[in-house]
Amino acid sequence: MTLTAVAWTVAGWLVVVGALGIVRSRNLVQTVVALSVAQSGTYVLLIAAGFQRGATVPILGAGGAGSTPVVDPLVQALVLTDIVVSATVTALLLALTVQIAKRHGTVDPDELRALRG
Amino acid sequence: MTGADVGRVDVVAPLAVTGPVLLACLVLVIGRWAPRPVVDALALVGAAALACCGGLLVAATSPGDAVTWLGGWAPAPGTHPVGIALVADPAAGLLVLLVGTLAAGGLLFSWRYFASVEARFQALVLLFCAGMTGFVLAGDLFTMLVFFELMGAVAYALAAYKIEEPRSLQGGLTFGVVNSLGAYLALCGVGVLYARTGQLNLAFLGETLAGAPPDGPAVVGVVLVLVGWLVKAAAVPFHFWLADAHAVAPTPVCVLFSGVMAPLGVYGVARVTAVVAPGVGTLAPVLVVVGTVTAVLGTVLCVVQRNLKRLLAYSTIAHVGLFLIGAADGGSRTWLVYLAGHAGVKAALFLLVGVLLARFGSVDEIDLHGAARTGRAPDRLTGALFLLAGLALAGLPPVGAGLGKAALEESVPGVLVPVVVGVSVVTAAAVLRAGLRVFLGVGPRPERRVDPERTSGEGEEREMSGRFERVPTTMLAAPTLLLAAAVVVGTLPLVGRVGAAAGERLADGTAYRASVLGPAHEAVPVEPVAWHLSGVVTGLGTTVAAVVLALVVLLSGRVPARRRRPVRRAVGRIVLGLERLHSGHVGDYVAWLLFGAAVIGIAVAAPTLG
């Protein structure tokens, strides 16, 4: 299996495992972390999309790229943006979890019964 | 297009995105010491200015789309773009106008609503607006996604704004997890499309894919992106979060959630389908099926609710299903008009429920039986507006929702007309039933009972201190103005003309690609959406049907929770089963999301790829 195929498989695996982690979770902290796991799949996927064998890091000196090929810098910018978004969302959801623990007295999603029907 | 127009859009389009962000920062800074009315006025003026920006965009883009490359990063002819484009067309302008109008309505309402509100609330609303305008104006997939996530993150915070209330925490968390996962699936789709084409710009992406018949990566990428947008649109089976989030969010926020945030998902679907995936022939039928199921399920669950906010939320789900049907199958000319009319009416209804919460401390239909029959003028006015909005939802001419409904009926295929009529009649009957019960005390007083299967409307935290003996003028002015705006949508011929042109151009991906890649197509005239005799007659007919249905339900003494007759038992059991699916459990909702994504993926990909 080539490196690219491995990377794509890992990316898909992480997204699915993260999502299934949310389905099976018995603790909201775990739910939020599982969501982050699903998102790390997207990082791997984007990096894999820009990968090139033998290419170097996309840091260009003042003299230009030279003769060595570089990996796609665009996807790396996308991943950085993605990480920022993820940090915000994770922090917000964890803050909500803390507050749920205070107000509901539990962090087990099975025990949250305020909304139904 | 003339140079003057391009110059104007070059300023207005970026301003519509950055303006609210800057204003939000300003509001946060001065909110520490400035008196509350100053902060409120600043935010309100900002929202109104945003609406004006939307109007300017609509006017400037009527001859053709306007493309703005941010920072002057326009691609040289024949090269790949590196910069980010904002593409303004009449549909985007119309939605910016709608965002600004609804935000202004919500902020006007909250002028006296929250007792201890800090500038945080106004800042969050402005950021939320920026996320939505960025989403509609963005010309490339990743920028769309970034604004999608900004809109999402702010929306989670707004939904869980009442952080001391257990319910709103649960609703906010569920909303956050489900929508974030949808966004990550969309991001996977963006990655796959980028790997396949090397493009992120919608027009370049569409141009690259248009050259060949759809292949595996292209179809998978498009489906994943569409699943992300459908989660926001609350299409079945991704809809579970919407009712929970709407039931718990502060009332002024519900206005934006219901009026424009969920429909923006449909906008995203229409845009991406038209520009990127015109070659995937199975998409449209699949979207029509999804829309139909959404409309029917939303209607059924709307009827059985007793929490007024949830009732309205399920009605929104049903209407989003109709918009999806319109956008996917023949209704592209009409659905934006319906969207605008529906937004005004639904926003007014949510705000009137907010007035009830302020006056009586409950949003439960059974609890409030006859409670608002006080004889005071403001309560009478609230009741009159509520019932009028209910009639408008049923399609009463000349309100905008009725115009949109009539036009959609004319433009969708015959088999789908009963769905459009059914949604209008039944959801409006549910609203009228609640209104007649609460404001006029019609029908026998239902017995109070604890209902383990349903969310009641009791125990909702008041959004201001103490009970309001008098309703502040601003609280009644906001729904009145929004309802008046819905009437304007229905009566002003300009709206029908612009809405029709906007919808047609939104569906025309070829023209969109041409305007970005050049040379731009000349905009073709479109038949405006207007009242026809048949539309007026069916509108009156559905209004009467909704009133009759509501009265029959009320006078037969049936409470949503009770089903006595054996004939109804089978139906009742099915409905109860459907209600139990809405368990409030985030794991269940994510399982449905995965299931829905798989089914939609197989349904689209299998016939296309063989």
C-alpha cells in the first residue's frame, strides 16, 4: 500500500471512529474529545491531499523556490485555520459540559432528560 | 456592468462581512462603561446598516454578478486563483438583507427583554450576522466552510446563552456536537474535491469538473459537502438538533435561527449543486425525496407539540423541507420569495411567544389556556398579531408567505402540490390552535398532566427580572414591524421581481462560472413572482381550511397528549414512536447523521457511478 493510500485510510478511520465514539459515549467529556478525534481525521486528509513524495517543507527563502519541489502550502494553511476553529469549538463545548455537570449533576448523556419529543 | 457598480460592490461586499465583526469588537469594548441604551442603539444601527448593504448589493448586481478578489489577488488570465473571491449576486444580496432585517428585529425586541444583559449578547448577534453574510458571499468552498463554522460556533454560544438553565445547556451542547460533525464531513468533502481538482474556488472547481463525466472522488466530495449543508438546513435525518436548539435559545435568537440560519443550508445546497455538480443527475431527485420527508415529518411533529417554541421549530423544519423541494425541483424562481415571506411571519411568531414568556412565565400551550385573556390592550394586540401571523402561515393573501406558497404550488410538479398545501394548512392549524387556546381560551380547559414523552413549556427561565405587568412598546413593535415586512414582501411587485431573478440566477451555475472566469453572461429577464387569481383562491382556501382544522381540534376537546379513540390508536402509536426517536440524546442524533450521510451517499453515487 502506498503512503498516500495509508494516509487516506487513516483519515477516514479517524472520522468514523470519532463519530462512533460520540454515539457510544457515556461521558460528555469523552463526547467532546471524540469530536476532536473526528476532526483530526480532516487534518490528515488535507495534509495527504497536498503531499508529494520527495518534496520539502513549503518555506521559501527570498530567492524563490529553487529547484526542490515543495509540498502544497495551501492545505497546510487550511489545516491551521481548521485547528483554530477546532480549539474554539472544543473550548466552548467543554465549558458547556462543566456547566452541565453543575446544573444536571451528571455528565452521562443517557441521564440528560430535559429535552424530548 | 459599469465600472461604478463594480466599485460600489468592491466596498459593500467586504463591508457586509467585516463591518459586523468590527462593530462587535467596538460594542464589547464600550459595553464595559457605556449605558445600555447606547450599546443597544449601536448594535441596532449596525444591523439596519447591514440590511442596507444587502439592498445595495441586490441593486448593484441586477445586471450581472460582481466578483471581488480580496486584497487585489485576482488571478491573471489562464492561471489558478490563489486569492479569495467574494461573489455577490442578487440571491446573496437578498439573504444579506434578510439577515440584517431579522437581526434588527431581534435586537429591537431585546431592547427591554433581557434584564441583566451585557454587551456580550449584542456582540454575539453581530458576529453571528458576520458568519451568515460571509457564508452567502464567499466564492470558494473553504471560505464558505470557515464562515459556516463561525456562524456555528457563535450559534452554539447563543443557544446556550442562559447558562444557568439545564435545558438550554443540553440543547446547546447537542446543537454544537451535531453541527460540528456536519461541518467536519463537509471539510472532508472539500479536501477530497481539492485533491481531485486542485481548486477551491467554486467557479474554477465547477469548470474543472464540468469537462468530464462525474467520477468517484468528485461525487463523494460533493455529497460530503452537501451533507454538511443539509445538517445546517435540518433536513431529515439531520434535523434533530433544530427543535432542541430552538426550544432553549433566547427568543430574539430564535428569530435568526429559524428565519435565516436553517434556510442558509438550503442556499448552500442550491449554490454548490448548481455551480459545482451540474453533471450529477441523481442529486435533484434525492434532494426532492429528502425535502418531502422533511416536510412531512416536520408537520406531523409540529402538531403534537405543547411547548410553543418547539411547535414553531418543527414548523420551520417542515418549511425548510419545502424550500429544499423548491430549490431542487423546478421552484428555483419562487423559493426565495417564500423564504423571505416565511422569515417575517415566523420571526413575528417567535417574538410573540417571547412576549408570552415575559408576561406569563411559560411557553406551554396547555398551561397558558386562556391565560392571555386579560382584556388589556397590549395582550389583545399580542393575540391579534399571533392569530394574524398564524393565518399568514396558512397562506393568507397578501402576506409574503402566501405569495411564496402560491408561487411554489404553481412551479413544483403536480405530485408535490399536496405536500406544499398540507404543510401550510396543518402547521398553520397547529399555530392557530395554540393561539386560540392561549389568547381566547377556546375549547374545554385541558387537564394539566406531567408528560414524560414530551418537552413541556414550564420552568423556562424568564429572560428578564420579574413578571412584566406591562409589555414594553419595543417588544410589540418588533413583531409588528416584521409582520409588516412580510406583508411588504407579498405586496411590493419589486420583491417578486428581484426574488424571481435571484432564484433563477442562483440555480444557473453556468452564468455564475462565467461571471468569475469571464466573459460574464448578460442577465436574462425572468418572469416575476406575482399573485394570480388561482393563487389568491387557493391561499384563501388553505387559510379557511387551517382555521376549520384548528377549531375542530379545539372543540373536540382533544389535547395533544391524549388519544382515546381506537381508530386513532394506530396513528397515535406511530406518532408516539416518532416522538420517542427525538430522545434528546446526542449519541442517537449522531448515529442518525451517519446513517443519513450513508443513505444519501449511496442514493446519489450508485446510479451515477454504476
